[in-house]
Amino acid sequence: MITKDNTIGEILVINSNAAEILMGFGMGCLGCPSSSMETLEQACVIHGLELEEVLNKLNGK
């Protein structure tokens, strides 16, 4: 299960659909070296996204 503390890099490994899901939320910079080190929580703050909504989508809820 993906949590707010997983890094974007970890999430991309855990969920094969994560790139498509995250880009759907407007996170287009997934290949950026710094983004792979950010936690999902940090990325959501930066992009102005609702963390729970993104988590639910990534976890298939």
C-alpha cells in the first residue's frame, strides 16, 4: 500500500500505473531527479493537490 511517506520514485516502482495516475493529476515532472526524492505528501503540497484523493487513486480505491 502506498502512503504519504513513499517517495515518487518508490511509488513508480510499486504501482505500474502510477506515472499515468500522477500525470493525470498534473504532475508532469516525474522524470525530474528531485521529484523522485520527494514524498507523495511533499509533491501534493507543491502541486496544490488533495493528498487523500491522490492516495486513493494510487491505491485503487
